[in-house]
Amino acid sequence: MSTQTAPHVPVRTTPFPGLPARFDGKEAEYLLDALKRNNLFYNQPDGYVSRLVKRGAEALNAKYAVATSSGTASIHAAIGAVGVEAGGEVITSPITDMGTCIAILYQNAIPVFADVDPHTYNITAASIEAVMTPRTKAVVVVHLTGNPADMKPIVELCRRKKVALVEDCAQGWGAKYHGRAIGNEGQVGAYSLNNYKHLSCGDGGLCIANDEQTYYNCHNFADKFYDRANKGVRLTGLAPNYRMSELQGAVALAQFDRLDAIVSKRRELGDRLSGAIRGVPGVEPPRTVAGGEPSYWFYMFRIDAARAGMSRDEFANRLNAEGIGCGKGYIAKAIHQEPVFQTKNFFAGGVWPAEVVAQRTYDYTKVRTPICDEVLATSITLSIHEGLSTGDVDDMAKGIRQAAGK
Ligand SMILES: *Cc1c(COP(=O)(O)O)cnc(C)c1O
């Protein structure tokens, strides 16, 4: 007689649904109308980009908004607008998109990396202060996964130290902090409209600001300092062309009709998943700070290997075997561990002008962000989006408990 073990039946045997149709609302109508208007330049009082910035400012609880060509452009315009001088240090997160660092580097400033909180994965007032120096000119907070950073103490710290504060909100459409959209605590909030964000027009971005001068600075920084807002300061500064065309503006404006539904669905699903896996030994759902309402660009949780009795990789393999497709970590390593930082290969010829101005050298091979490394080595990511149902997320939770052996 032979003994046979029953074949493993995964928690989930059917694939998860993908994103629902994203551009089937007013997008086509607006786009065709933009073409018919016979002028695709952004600076038309009744044009799509003009309507977009009004709608965007309103939706994001800000006084002003500026449309740009990307999230990277938005962050660059923000750094330009707050006036970071060459050779100045700008503190940011080591878990971010390269776009955050591009903005800093192109202004001839020096990225400095603060470590992250082990449960929100965001930088904190304490971690920022730990790397502050008299040369610190600005802080760029990244709201990773759309989970708001703990802003109140960061705002207080930046005020006290007289350094500018910019918020990278690229992953955080619809995320709130004490009832207001993220991006309103700092001088500028920078959003992305690239293909993968909650809202998209292919590529594009939005800056929000509440101070009039900061707004004009952003506006001019996104348009070669041509001062098309007519403040009579034409070509008083150096800036790139980060303009958004009417085509992107038309699609982006239509996208705003979806914002509330997308975000409330993601928040419902993400919060539900956290609730369902809380207390599973060795599983650590992400934490939310007081006043924070996350918008779950994706979902990231951590494995405590000692308590789980297995490594993150083994846990992720088990979860995949349960039919719950997941990723190991988010980015492969801290951004400052990438070759471009390790070799400081920023500009041709091996000269980094920021170091020349600062009259000091920076060595990214010596930068240590141990909590960031630990987070990236112990985290698992799941795709949470508006195409999923509560049942789908319940399957994810079931899979996680199954993988944990609970
Ligand atoms: C997407 C993203 C950016 C860059 O946005 P682009 O539109 O791709 O330039 C910057 N920072 C973060 C945190 C992002 O997720």
C-alpha cells in the first residue's frame, strides 16, 4: 500500500483581476475637443491645463497648482521654487524613485539620506535631525506607498532650523494628513501623473502650493522663467521647460472625476487587509501615523523572521504558492547604494559641481541607513487597486495566514 500526500490546494486558484478601464470616461471627449481648439499650448485661460490646475488645487485643498511634465519635473520645480543653493544639502528618503534625487542633483545640491521608520517606511523628524548639518537647505519627504509621513514634528523641525520643506506626493494621490491632502504641510507638494500612479495622463505632474510667491516660482520654474502668469519678471531666472501640453491636460482633467472612487476603494481594501493580518505571528502590517489616511499605491508589509520561523524569501515563496502573487521588497536596495551614487557618476568628466562649490567631498559608500536596509530585506509587496474586491483581499489575508502556518 502506498501512502500519498494530498496535493496542495492553493488558497487562490484564479488570477486576480487587473486594473479596470482607466480612460473610458470624459478622456476621449476632452482630448478631441483639445485638438479641435487648434491650440495645444497650456497657457489659455479656458484651456484644459488651466482647468486642470484649478481642479487639482481644489481637490488637493491647496490655493495654487502648477501643471508639469512629470513627477520628477514637479519635484525639480519645487526644489527650484524654494531656492536651494548650489552645494546645499537636501535631506530625503533612501526608499524612493530616482526622480526625487534627480531634482536635487540637477540643482547642484547634495542628496543626504535620512533613515526610515521601521513601520511606516518614511523618514521622521528624528531621523532627519540626525543627519542635519549647518549646510542643510531643504528636506524632501516622500510619502511612500501613499502612507503619510509624520509631518507635524517635521514641519516644526524645518521651521526651527529654517530649512525648506518639500513633499514628494507621487505615490499619494488622495492620501490625507489631518483631513487635508498631503503636500500642504511643506512649501510645495509634488505629484506625478505617470502611467503607474493612481491618476495618469501618460506622463505629467502637478505642484501644489499655498504661498503666492512660491506658486509663481514653481510656475516659472516649469516654464523657462517666461513668466506667462504675467508678473513682469520675465527671464529673471534659469529654469527648464517642464510644461504640460493641452493633450495631457485634457486627460488629466478627466482623470480627476475618478480620484475619490479610486482612493476610497484602495483605502477600504488596504485597511481591510491590515486588519485581517494583524496579530498573525511574524507578520507586521504597515502602520499609519496619527492623522494619516493612506491611499495605498501598493501594499507593503514586513516579516519578522524570528517570530515567523522563516525568512522573508521563504514566506514570499509560500505566499506565491498559495496563488497570491507578491513581490520581495520594493526597490532592490537603498537608492544611495545604486551605482550612480556609489561612483558619483552624475556629470561627465568625473566632476560633481556640487562638491566643488561645497568645497568638500561626499562618499556614498560610507552612508549607512540600517533600518531602510532591514525594511527592504524583510518586506513583501502586494498589488492593491480599485479593480479588486473585498473577497480578493480576503484571499490575500487567508494566503498570508496559510503561509505563516496559522
Ligand atoms: C513616480 C515617482 C516619482 C517620479 O515621477 P515621474 O512622473 O515618473 O517622474 C518620484 N517620486 C516617487 C516617490 C515616485 O513614486
